[in-house]
Amino acid sequence: MKDHLLALKAGFGFLSTIPVGISMEGIEALMRHIYLFPLVGAALGLIYAAIALALTAVVPPGIAAALIIVAIFKLCGINHADGLADFGDGVGAHTTVDKKIAAMKDVHIGTGGVLFVTLSILAVYGSLTAIPAAALPVSLVVAEVAAKQSMVAFAAFSTPLHQGFGSIAIQNADRADFLLGLGAAALLCGAFAGPLGIAVLLAAQVSAFYMVAVSRRNFGGATGDGFGATNEVARAVSLVLANVLLAQGLGWGGAIWTPW
């Protein structure tokens, strides 16, 4: 239990800017229990939900959406978005694998990176604007749980390209971690949003497997950039699907959120 609590603490240090303190011992514990990522996602999602509740009560949807995105980057930092930018630069380079990897490692952002990050933010912004205010808080919780589980999926099914801090998860995660994380994420998404929450979670996992395939095809393996990029892509996919489902007249049916 002590090791699990240490892993959770490190999870907040690894996945957010919350000043919990982080150590190599904590990171090692987190990598042993990477399936706890969805729990961290749920906690972060609840913070976003509270912010959404406050904002939608006083400002128009467009402004609320923009401020929620600011809150997400403030709370989670920009490391994952930076990973998406680097990943986009590598994928967008129409050349050899070695040059694609070089483009991904280049400290300067290119056209591919700008495009990937812009599309991600637009997808999130459009979804946050369109999702009804009453359904927005639970949508944020489900999306964050799904995004963090997608990171576990990417790590578990990828082969590390090289050594690095971000590659530690890829080196240590396995199929058992994926299944444990998926079980925890399914319980959380089901509790908050019912069957539709499970559908959003599964769609996010499909996006993670797609990221694994894209990374393998373009770079021959996975890096920390792909790991972080998967979080951004899966969050966007989750919110877009949530918006589509809600637009069809379907509603969240979770046991936790419904009484509210």
C-alpha cells in the first residue's frame, strides 16, 4: 500500500504541475504501478469539472471553453503539448526515418508541430463550446481518465526507440498494466457517465493504438514525445465523441454524477 501511495503522489508530480514533490524513488514506484494513471486523471478531471461549473455559471460558452483550456495547461503544464508538437514535426517530415527522428528532436517547432497542436486545441475548444453546460463537468472527467489510460495503452504496446526520461514508461509498461488500467478507467468512466462513458474510453484507446502504429511506421519505435502526444490526442478524441453522443440526445447516466 505504501508503494501505491508513493506511486500516486509521483503520478501527480509526473502528470501535473501540482507541487507534490517528486523523486526518483517515486518515479520508479509509478512505473511499477503505471496502471494508476487513470486515478490521477480522475482527480485532475474533477478539478476541471469544478472550474467548468464555476465558469459556465458566469461567462458565455466560448469564453468558458478558452479559460478551461488555460486551466488545463496551467494544471498539466505544456510537456504533453510539446510532445505533440515534436511528434507532429517528425511525422510531417517526408523523408527517411533517421531524418524524421532528427526533426522530432529538433528544438525548433516546424509546420507539422504547429498543425498538430493547433488541430488538437481547436478540437478541444470546439467540443467544450458545444457540449451543454450541464454535461460539461462529467465530460471533462471522462476525457481526462480516458486520456491518461491512453498513455498506458501507448506505453504498453510500444517499443522504446531510445533511452530517456519519457521512455521509462514505455520500457516498463506491459499488457497486464494496460488491462489493470483499463479496468480502473472503465469503473471510473462507468460510474461518472454510464455506458456512454465506456464508449468514450474505448474510442480513446483506439486513438492510442493508432498513435502506436503511426509512431512505429514513422520512427521505428516510440519515444516520450509520442507518449505525451497520445494524452493530447486522446483528450481531444474523447471530448469530440462526447459532443457527438450528447448532440444525438443521449445523456450521461453515471451513478456518481446523476444525483447532482
